[in-house]
Amino acid sequence: MQKKRLWGSALLLIAFVLTSKHVSASEKEVVYRLYNPNSGEHFYTTSFYEQNTLKNVGWRDEGVGWQAATKGTPVYRVYNPNVKGGNHYYTMSSYEAKSLIKAGWRWDNNAKPVFYSGGSVNLYVAYNPNAQSGSHNYTTNVYEQNNLLKNGWKYGAIAWKTMPSDPLPTLPQGWSIDRAINTNNYSTQSYAYKQCTWWVYNRAKEFGINYGLYMGDGKDWQNQAGYTVTSTPQLHSAVSFKAGQLGADATYGHVAFVEQIHSDGSILISQSGTGYKTLYDYQVLSKKEAGQLKYIIGK
């Protein structure tokens, strides 16, 4: 088997357009963190498809780095092609970025901001004087930052500000879930972070239940071949909303996960989406509402 080549620069990435948002965008967006085991460099991006492309050529997915503001002070990314493995650098200073360009670096993202500084959470930068590729590390984790400084890294400065993490919801009174939610290992292999499809795919896996990696938009789940679909609520199943149904997105529909069913026919669902104020949310549907939807039983 031919070993996959690790790409050194985001300039080499194929451009994709994210079109699968189901709800209106919030004031922050997730920054994905990846690691190149050959060069030792970390890479940070808000693009789900950029992240996925790098994973496909051998970068390691290290999950969510932080939550970036969608407006504020621009942060730029530049790339040094003149060192082994390449090296990316992030800065709020357009003057610093332009100075590096004059010194032989290249713009990433066509000289446009890759994300913004804004919020109340400190993001720290540390510098490794012994490295060429991966010479800068960015993190909101104070423990990680202090550990780097103890091991010879320099600076220890605040690079910019980020947004607080999403709060967690509370269960509606009188309802419960059968298994605690742990999103630490939720995959973004084919569903973008904090989309309804991302949520259901991963929440089901916590119960040992599987759905396909390419089920389409929320409305499409009820039409996928190979699954049992019913109008009767099923515990720990995916529930699919048609476009515009019960407040679902008018284009993409919605999909959620059935957490509990009460004897009166009402159901508790968990769900996610970029417009929710929390990472995920709970909602109670009446028997009448629940009876209008389609339930997809996983494998």
C-alpha cells in the first residue's frame, strides 16, 4: 500500500464550500486542531472540509481547539515553505504578516482572516526555539501551556482572545436519559461539528448503534435504503423531520435522537445545530407531534 503524503501547506488544499448548515450561524465557530506526526506541526482551521482533507492525507485529528468569534480583530495565517515540513504562523498583526511575506513566507487563505479574536477566554502561544516546523503552539489550555514552558518552550504570552465553550443544557423536569453524554470523542469524519447529523451519528454510537457516514441532510435520513423506518416512536432511534416540519429548516429538514418515551406518547429528543446556544439541546414533543415524524432504527 502506498503511504499517503502529508501536505505541508493549506495552499495545497482543495477548496470546498460548506453548504450543510441547518440553522442560522451563531456568534462563534469551532476551530479544529490537527497534528502532523512527520513534522510536529499543529494546524488550526474553522473549515470542516479543510480539516477533513488534511485527515485524509495523514494528519491526526485532535478535536476542537477552541471556539472563535465570527467577528472582531482579524487573525491571519502565513506559511513558510523554506523549512523542512513547512511551518504556519498565526498573528493579529497585519504588519507582522506582511513583513513575513516580504521575507519569503506565503499568505494562507488569500490574505484573508482565518478567524477572529473576540471573547473573554485567553488563547496562549508558546514558541519552540529548537523547531522549524511546528515552532508555535496555540491553546486555551493553561495546563498544556505551562507544560510546554517547563519543557523549554518560550514566550508564554496571550496571543488573542477566544469565545467561551458552549454551556451544557439541563434535562426537562420529569425526564431522564439512559446513558450519560460524553462528546469528547465525537467524530467529525463526515458530519460537521455541531450539525444535527453530527449529533445523531455520534450519540447513537454511545449506545452501540450505527448509522452511515453519508446519510445526507436531516430530512434525507428517513429515505435511506437499508434501514427500518416507522411512524411509531422508537427508543434510541434517529427521528427525521421533513423540510419545514415542526419548525425544522425549510431546506434541509432536521434529525434528532430519541432519548426517552413516556407512557402518554410524548418523547424526549436530544439534538444539535449551529444556532443553539448550547452544544446540544433537549426538546419534548407531544404524542401528536411525535406521530408526525419518521423514526430510523440504526444497526
